[in-house]
Amino acid sequence: MVRAIAVALMAAFLAAGCTAGRDGVPIMFEQSSSDPRHVGAATRMRVDPHTGVNTVFGPEVVFYNGMDIHSFRLRGWIDPRHPEIHNRFQIVVRARFPRRVYLKQAYAGGERVRTTLIDAERVCGGGCIWHETVAIPLTEDEIERLANTGFLFEIVGRRENVVVRVPAGHLDGFLAAFRRYRDG
């Protein structure tokens, strides 16, 4: 029932023409996020006029984990003055729950992976929901390797967990777009 309501709300949202997510980057559903051409075309770069750092954002991908709606997106940085920053990327997962779950650790293939807790906030308006944002840092070499297999990982919290599947084509499309931005 909850999932049916969530699907109906998201369909209404998209039908209304509201397909741009944060930073004006398009939103995709998990089912359509594995085509590298679509992912590459939906990847955008934002220039920070103050720092000179360019941030490349992949499309926000909406997915379901049980009864909850979550999203992920990839991002990487380009700094013409500091080329070593070109090798920094993150998979940013934004999870939504009716109560705080304290997401922190992540695992892939039985091994612990690094995480960065970005934010945990309570959003209210006709009811309250917790948004917890966690990032998985990666290098360009790791993304290139994962672009052949995809990346399946689980972020573990005290109360609930989130399983995230990033398709190989999604990683491939993002990396190709990032390299086009970086190489000019």
C-alpha cells in the first residue's frame, strides 16, 4: 500500500514536468538508470565561481528498499588548479525513513567500505520524515572497474539498512561524461 502511494506520488510529480532534482540534474527511476547514454546525457557540471572548483553531478536515481523510497547519485570534482582532485568521486545515498535510523557503515562483497556521513535532517510538512545522507568515496580507477560489474552495497544503520544497486551502465555513463567535462 505504501509503495503504491509512493509510486503514484512520483508519477504525478514526473507528469507535472518536475523531473529536475537537486542542482537541476534530472531524476531517473532505478529501472532506467543502466543505459550509459541516458546517464551521460543527464550528467551536469556546476562551476563554483568562488572556489573555481567544478562539480560533476550524475542524475539522481530513485529506488525502493522495502517500503521506503531512497535515491543515489554520483558526483566528482574537477579543479584546473589542482589536478589531483580529479581522482575524487562519491556515490551519495539519500535515504528517507519515518524515524532516525543512524546510517553509518557500508559493506560490499563481505568487506567494509569507507563512508562519509553527510547529513541527517528531519523534514516536516503534513508529517515528518528523516533524510539521512551518506557518501561512499571512490577513485576513478574504482569507478572504471565497477563500470564492468556494477556496484551492490549495503549501508547499515542501528534500526534499518539500505541496499543500493548502482548498475554498471550507470557508472560507465557517468565516468564517460565526467571525462568529457574534465578533458574539455
